[in-house]
Amino acid sequence: MKSFRIAFVASSFSVGGAERVMVELISRLPKETYEKRLYFLRRAGILGEELFSVGIEGDRELQRNRFDVSVISRLARRFKEFQPDIVFCLDHRNAIVFGGLATMAARIPRWIVASHSTGRFGRRRSFTLLERIFLRRIDRLVALSGAHADYCRDVEGIAARKLAVIENGIDVGRYQMVDGAAVGQIRKDIGLLPGDKVVSMVAALRPEKAHESVLEAARRLVAAHDDLKFLIVGDGPRREPLEELRTDLRLERNVRFLGQRRDVAELLHLSDILVLPSHAVVETLPLAVLEAMAAGVPVVASAVGSIPELIEDGISGKLIPPADPESLAGAIEELLSNEAAAARIVERARSVVEEKYSVQTMVAKYEELFESLLT
């Protein structure tokens, strides 16, 4: 069997949805068919170091600072040594620009970019003009859904013939089978009481995620539901102002900020609802939603990006307008008060993830893409 070489280029693999997807892909591509090498322009990050620890080779900190253009020749030399059949860039700006220039300098025959955004907060487009110039040279841009592909074509100007749709995938079993004792210990550690109902949000603390909407919804609900607790999982630049807002709204007893966690599967199993009220044009195919659906947790999410392809309102979850605390509070109230409806949603949502969004399906589609470009 012929083997192929793939060079993966990113700024860093910190803990994030796109990076976690890449780790699953890189880890699961069969060794007998694919030789893989990692090139991190900045730090490898937590997830990148995990890949290095299991024997995948590569380099870190190739770019000395954000203005270090010598990274182009440095990376091109690495490519000439490795001789990849494909350069695969994550949609980090320095990876697209410097990775693209190095790909051209080393005359690598195929170049792929994986996109994970349908716009940036406060901006209509994901890519800058410079990035779009480079994207004209790629062989394929991977979009995460039909709606995302439409966005990449209509807004970003990517030619339809260069688009490939490959949905994010998760290890479904990881979110269905967890240690009950571990879940119980986490409940105790967090300070949850036996009768508490739990609403969780798993997302980086960034403006586009609209965490303020969750706090405002909590304010509306806790007066009538003192046993309702909100868990905010994740970290980021908005943590301090969000904690201040929690204090202003007098929600210290009902809202817990848990920071970055590696036990999301267990946290989902102590949750009654997962929420994601993001602003428009920022979500593509969020892993937190897929993970909750797999874990049997009903989801309330804003109808933005590709989320409506994941969730049919009232059937496999609840859709609300973006960043709308009143609608969010109403959907939470409805799910908590109607256990039969919540159970039906959970059953359908789990089937959707198992049928279409498993990590095995995702990896198989990437293999099909690679082979189509190389054979």
C-alpha cells in the first residue's frame, strides 16, 4: 500500500475546538498509510505537546516573533527535508500566509486549508484580504457543513470547485460511557447539592460567545429556582468582567466559573442542559454541542452558523435568537419543566451524532479527500 506524507502547519494547538479536531485527525490517520509531521510556528500548546509525547515528530516555535519573515525560509527547508505530498494548514493567519509562502518556495504539490469560522466578531469575514489572496492558490478549503461552504463561497470568495465539506467528528463513546463515581466526585468537588439542577456552558470566554446572556438568563431564573446552578466551563479574556457581572447580579451562589477543564465528558453527565447563546456569524460546527448531544444532554443554542444543520428546533434541541437572555431563560425553563419533551430531544440528538458526526466518519472523509488529491 502506498504511503503519503502530510505536513500539518498551525500557529499553536492550544485547547480549542478546531485544535481538538486536528488532534483527533492526526492521531487517527493510520500510520501504515500516512507519515505525519507537525510544524508549529509558535508554541506547540497543550494539545501539540500531547501529540509530540506519543511520538509524532515535528518542530515548535519556528517563528521567533510575529514579524519574523525568516520563518518562511526556515519552514521551506523543513518541507524540503520531509518532502510532504500535502501541506495541511489550520486557518491561523500566520499558518496561511507563512505556511503558504513556504509551500510555494518548497514546491509542494498540494496545499489544503481547514476553515473553522463563519466570520469574526464585529467583522463579516473570517479572512483578511491578504489571506484571501493566498487562499486563491490552495487546492482545497475544508468547510464544516453545507452552510459553511456557502459562506466560504459567497462571502470569502472561495471557488466552489475548491471546497470540500467534512463535518467535525467526536469520539461518541467517550461521551456516552463515563465513570459514575468520577461524576459523583466532581459534583462534590464543585459543591453541588443532590437536588441541584445544572445548566452548563462550555466555551472560551470571548465576546462572541455571549456569556452575558447566560448570566442575564440566570438572573431571571434563580428567583423561582434556587436549586438551579450554572457552570461556566472555559477561560479567556472576558473572565474578569464576567465575574464582576456575576457579582453585580448577585449570582455568586448560583453561577460557578470552572476555568479550563479536561473532564468535559464527566461535567456533561452531571448537567441537565447545555447552552450556547453565541452572537451571529461566529459558530460553525461547535464541538460542545456535538458532545452534549452524544452525552444525552439537551442543548439550547442560538440559530447561527451551522447550528441549525445540527439541531432541529424542538426535535433534537432548542434554537433561540443569538445573545437573547429572555429566549434563553424561556428555553431552559421549558426543558426543566417538561422531562418527557427533554427525553425525546435527547434520544433524537444522540441518533443524529451517531449517524453523521462520529470521529470515524470524519477521518474517513479526510482520507477520501487526501486520496482524491494524490491519486
